[in-house]
Amino acid sequence: MKREKISELTTNRLSVYLRCLNALLANSVATVSSQRLAEDFNLNSAQIRKDLAQFGEFGVRGVGYDVRALRDHLTVILGLDRPHRAAIIGAGNLGSALAGYYGWSASNFSVVGVFDTDPDKIGLHVGANAILVQPLENLSRVVEEEMIDVAVIAVPGAAAQSVLNTVMDAGIKAVLNFAPARLYPRFGVKIKTVDLTVSLETLSFFLARPAAPYVNQTGNGLATYSNKTNGDEHS
Amino acid sequence: MKREKISELTTNRLSVYLRCLNALLANSVATVSSQRLAEDFNLNSAQIRKDLAQFGEFGVRGVGYDVRALRDHLTVILGLDRPHRAAIIGAGNLGSALAGYYGWSASNFSVVGVFDTDPDKIGLHVGANAILVQPLENLSRVVEEEMIDVAVIAVPGAAAQSVLNTVMDAGIKAVLNFAPARLYPRFGVKIKTVDLTVSLETLSFFLARPAAPYVNQTGNGLATYSNKTNGDEHS
DNA sequence: CTCTGTGAAGTCATTCACAGCG
DNA sequence: CGCTGTGAATGACTTCACAGAG
């Protein structure tokens, strides 16, 4: 085991491994080899071993990995053993949907506040669990009171950097950004951008050249998490 | 110019370049050098030139690129000169929000149908523009009638592969997937997955190790589109 | 014998650096 | 001159292949 910097590609895969392990656990599988994991999920077995080896020696030679133990280790490594609390900025379509998204709890996240600057939105209750929309000015106070550690930016691109600044001023260090904009974080702040425009336009490019569309980097039809294109599959 | 396979990393950047060019055009900038583009948007100028050179010689030596002409070229290259029509599968929170998302039209997309299998959802009108939710069985017929070429999967992970099969049976070749699941496409079908679970868990990992969190690959605080971590910024 | 952990090799992407055009 | 287009150099990630533990 070496304590080096962990690349984002690795952390993305850790999340996938955790998902796989939970599925195996649900099927009462007690032990799994990197080979078996790789086959089931179209990854390279050496990559799985290398990824895991960065955090410790979890495997048993000749046997494989204990599913539950590895699951627990990954949960701790990913920081999912402690709850996270999120604020959503922007109470439009997307922000409201995210406020009621069922996927948060599986990763030990909860949405504890929705914020907007539009007076027409403030005071509304949005999402499946009807969270109150507060003025953005409240953010800093609520972040402290509610121990919020993650912000989700769901505002138009033009407003995104300004919102990010407000979010950083409130002391938040981790941001999930849905605005189609390049954002400049301060030192020590992590942003993850989900850019639907880029995704759509890449699909459009594919449709525009059906003959020789892409380099298929793996040839196995499931490039999703096994290579650096990061979230894209093609065959 | 060489006619080779184009990597996904390149197409993602093309989309970003197009966005930048539109912004310049809105500011009445007529000509731009790769140097200037690189500075404004924290990219490497050689990479911009290399990306563009794969499709033709658009620049003028000693001068730079004509903003409007390059914009028009990229629009055609990305296939955005022709309209695309999308179906959304899954009328839950996320699917409904996407049906009313304002970002579609900027890329010449329109949402022309929403589908679900839940009898309670069928017949409802969802999203900002109140699109009727139809039974998934209608998909194949509507795809043909409405010339749909893109599908958006917004269903729970467990149902995603089955929905993808239905979508592919209907003849759709490009899919945007929001389900947290690894999907197996058939040959000639392109899938782009937006996995919110992976994004959240990566943020959680960052928060769990504030000391030596990541390799910062560029050091400029805007790694977003300039490197292979693809959508992530950190400083 | 099986399967992990890992150095070495291979593949792919980015950046450098410059020849050459306008 | 300045800037593009591109070979060469560098760097990053993945895969191979095997020593060694159990």
C-alpha cells in the first residue's frame, strides 16, 4: 500500500465498486475475486486490485475479498459512514426535482435546505418532501445552523459563478454544479460539474457521424467506468 | 487535417468551444486566437488547435479564427444544425424536471414525449410545458411518428437495462442515462451516463480527506474541460 | 494451485516547441 | 512580425505478467 494522491478516476470507480459490492451482498455472496468482479462488471481485474491496494491490503491471496468487509472499508474510505447535509441553490425545475430525488439517502446524504433569489419562489415548498424555499441571504446562517457541507448549484449559467462565490463565502467546500458554465473555485474547494449541454451535444455529434463515430476504447460495450471517458458507453 | 477517430474527450471540448464562441459573438468579438481562447477559458492553446485541426483548417496564420465562421463550423460538426427530438422515459421527479428543462432548445433539441409504465403516472401532464405521459408500450410507434432520435432514461437503476432494451428496440441510437446503473448497449448505440451517485460519493471522498485530497492536474483552478477528469474542478 | 499486489510495458492524451504561412 | 498546424516529448492511466502469500 502506498499513500499517494488518489486520482478522480479512481474515486469514481470506488463508488462503482461499492455499488457492486452492495449488489453482491444483497445476493448473499460472501467472497469475491477481482477476476469475478471484473467479469460481472466489465472492468479490468488488475485495475480493481490496484485501486483497492492504494488504501490497504484488503484481499486474501488465493481467496479474494470478503464482500462485507470490503464494502465497509469502501464506505469509510468514501466518507459515507458519516452523514452529509446538502443545500440546493435554485428552486427551478431541476433544483426542485433534486430536492425530492430519492437517490440522496442511499449515499447517506440529506437535503436540508433550498435557496433562491426569486421572490416568487421564496416561501414555496418544493420537491417530493416539500422543502421550504428560503432567500439566498439566509445561506450562510443556515449552513452553520444545519451543518451543511455540500451545495448543489442548479441556477442558469450566467448566475452560477456569483452563486458559487456566495456558497464558498458560507464555508462550503464541496459543490455539485449543474449550471452549464466554467466555474472558478477557490483553493480547497471541490467542484463537480454535470453539464447536460455537453452531454447532449456529444450525443448529437455521434448521431451526425454514424459511420466512424468514436474510438471504442475497450471493445466490450461497457466502457462506463473502466476507462477515462468517464461515464460514456458505446459499441 | 487527418480523418481519424475522434475521442470523446475531444467532442466534449468541442461543445465547450462552441459555448465560448457564442459568448464571444454575443460580445461582438469577430476574431479570436487559440491563445486568447485558452486564456479566457483556462485551456491549453495547443489542444484547442489540435482539436479543431482534426476537422479542417479553420484558422488563418498570423490572425486567428473568425468567430462566426468557426461557430458555424462547430455547429455543423456537432450536428446541431439539424433539430433533434427526444423522448424521456420515466415521469418521476427527474424525468418531469427534464421535460421542462430550458436547456434543450439552446442545443436544438426538443422533448416530444414522456413515457412511463406506472398507471398512476400515465395520463398526467408533466414539466413546465405540460407534456402528456404515455405508456411505454407506445414508444416504438411514437418514435417513428415523431422522428425521435434520442432517449433519456430517468428510471430507477433496477429498471434501466430493461428500459434501454425497449429504447433500442424502438430504433434509438443515442441515449442519455440518469439511472445509477451500468448499461450494456448494442453495437452502434451510444450511451452517455450521468451518475449522480458517483458524483456525490466522489464529493464525499473529498470531504473525508481534506489534507491530501487529489492530484490537481492543472494547478489553475479550472480543470473542468482541459483534462481527462472531465467535469471536475478542484483547487 | 489460486488469487493478490505490483513493477514494467503499453496505450492514449496533453503539452511543448517550432517550421512555415500570411 | 503573430499565429496556426503538427511532430516530438512528456505525462497519465490502463493492462500485462509474474513473484509470492496462503
